[in-house]
Amino acid sequence: MPAPDLIVRNATLPDGRRGQDIVVTAGRIAEVRPAVAAEAAQEIDAAGQLVTPPFVDAHFHMDSTLSHGLPRVNRSGTLLEGIALWGELKPDLTAEAIAARALEYCDWAVARGLLAIRSHVDVCDPRLLAVEALLAVKRQVAPWLDLQLVAFPQDGLLRSLGAEAQLLRALDLGVEVVGGIPHFERTMADGAASVRRLCEIAAERGLPVDMHCDESDDPLSRHVETLAAETVRLGLQGRVTGSHLTSMHSMDNYYVSKLIPLMVEAELGVVANPLINITLQGRHDTYPKRRGMTRVPELMAAGLTVAFGHDCVMDPWYGLGSGDMLEVAGMGLHVAQMTGVEAMRACFDAVTVNPARLLGLEGYGLAPGCRADFVLLQAADPVEALRLRAERLAVVRAGRVIAAASRRDSVLTLPGQEARRVDFRRRGDG
Ligand SMILES: [Zn+2]
């Protein structure tokens, strides 16, 4: 057997196992057990700290990220002013500017151990500039980060002229997930029709679905019901995700008791976006103000895969954020009042293993045979990682350290290798 390329010594794993050595050969994890005798070309002393599979963001908008303030800031901070602002910005967009901002964000993401992102990309611009730009970015960052793209008809599949043809063109170009926004169509009936049509397109093409669904405080916004029913009708179980689902927060409890079993039958994936939902929902309320996040603990208890997404970073909808999925999970934990020990661990899963399942990532995890992608955190366990928004001491991709903390008191020792951050802009095609 050839010498391993990398051994991480004395790691604690998210499941609580301590003193584990992680042996990496040819970009894959070969072994995970205590006290491995072999020596490797490169060794990292984890010193008992937590090694986790990378963070995964199941819901993002890479085409608008880092555009905050262009052409002006969102004064009200509302969803509708955000959509209007994006409309003002669109005519002035260039593929180069979109790609440059996306690459900058990927740089931030990698530095924070976020190595897989599902991004919606607006297909309502007839030039498909953002699609073209993000497909190029996806290829460019592939050695470091998995970028999965969703064809997203931001202005409505039926409401926006030509949206279906553009969505199909985006799929032809290589966008791999079918998106939608039924609550933005003109009527409930149009919303349901858009869900049906989009699920049929996904079934015909063998693609997954991930829709913005019921991002509303209206308890009668029930497109998730149609999404689940169409999933079952077309045999798409396990391939369909409902993002946001904020109207579920305001729905009648009796109706929800019928809805959740239907969602379970459809094996629907769920993505809540806590930073965005807590700021955008409940805006028409006086007091008490609703929180407007979907029913995360109840959906988890029903056995559904629930992830937390970042959704926005410094764009027309949200002027904050930094690509830190521990901040996202921390907000989700607080909004959902998931402060029990098991519940906090479930919030850590909601930014790691759960979104990895929704994205269908191959070889994700810390078992032998998995891709050697992982993050060394300055924390003893997942709950401490959440509490501290723990520093990323080292980020490893396919067995190579691609980002590392530059702190002098870092426990990390990398013989012959200087601590550095990946910078895609300088690296070109790598
Ligand atoms: Zn979104």
C-alpha cells in the first residue's frame, strides 16, 4: 500500500468519537480510526478539535450576491422593494460583473469551509447573462467548490413573457435543477398551474426540482400542497425540494396536520432561510409580529430532510451576511427555539449532512471511501462550533489544504506550506 497523502491526527468527529486519525489517499478517505501507525507526506495535528464534513448551502442567489447598493440600497428592507430593485439593476448587468462578484463570494465561502452551494439563477432575462456567467463560474471553481444551479423564473413562469422558453434554454445549457416561484404568479390557480408544468418538465428531463414556494405570510398560500401532490403523481419522490415554505408558519394547525403527511409521502426536501425569513416576513404585522420561518422542528420530527440556506449575502434583499453557515444555523436555532442539546445538533446537521442529501452530493461524509473534503474547526463539538461560530483552522478538499487560519496561536502545523486563502480571481482556471 502506498504512503498516505495526508493524515489528520487526533480529531473529534461530529458523532462524538474522539482521538480519530483520518487517513487520506488519492483524494479519498482511506481509514478513520485511532492511532494509525503509517506516516504521510503531510500531517495535521487536530489536537482533539472537531473535524466535520464541509458546510453546504442548499439555497443561495449567486447572480445577485455582493451587489448591495447597486443601483441604490433597499430603503424599506422588504421583499417587494428587493424584487423591484433587482429589476432596476438587471438592464445594467454584465456577465463579467456577475462572474467577478460570484468568484469573490466563492473565495469567502471556501475560507469558511463552505464547499457546496445550490444557487438559483434568474432565467427571466432574455439574454440569460447570469446563466452564462454562472455556468462559467461553476466550471472555474469546480476544483474547490461544488456549485449546483437552479433555473429560477424570478418574475414568474406564467407571469413573465417567454419565461418557459428561457427556462428550457437554461436547462439545455447545463443548468441542472428546475426552479419556480408559484406564490409570485398572478392568481392561486396560475401558481398551481406553474407548479404542475415545472414538475412535468423535471419528470420529462429526469431533473430535480427546487422551488421558492409560499414565501408569504398568507396562511392560504398552499402551493406546497400542489408541489407534494405533483411529486407523488409524477413519481418524483425524493427529488423535489420546497424552499422557504414560510406560509406554513401562519397556517391553521388542523390543515398542517393533513399537509405534513402528504409532504412525507412525497419525501419532500425542505429549506428554511432563517436570516432572510426573520427579516422579510411579518412585515405587515403590527404586534405581535410573526417570525415567518417554516415549522422546522415539526418537519424534522416527521422525518423530512430539512436544511438551512443562506439565501442572500449583500444583495437587494439583504445587506448583511458573510458566507458563514454557522451564523445561518445559529439564527435558525434561535428563531425555531431549538435550544435542546439534540435540537442544537440537528441545527448543525441542517448546514452539513442534510443539505448534502438534498443536493445529492456524491461521496459526502467522513466514512472510508468518501471524498477527502472536510473542515477542522476550533471547537470541541458541534454545539460549541455553533456557540463560537468557530474559526476554520483548515479547509481540506480532495486531500489538499485549500484554506487555513493564519493565526499565530493556531494548533495547525503545515510543514512546508504557508497558511493562505484561496483566491479564485488570481488563480484563473487553476
Ligand atoms: Zn431564494
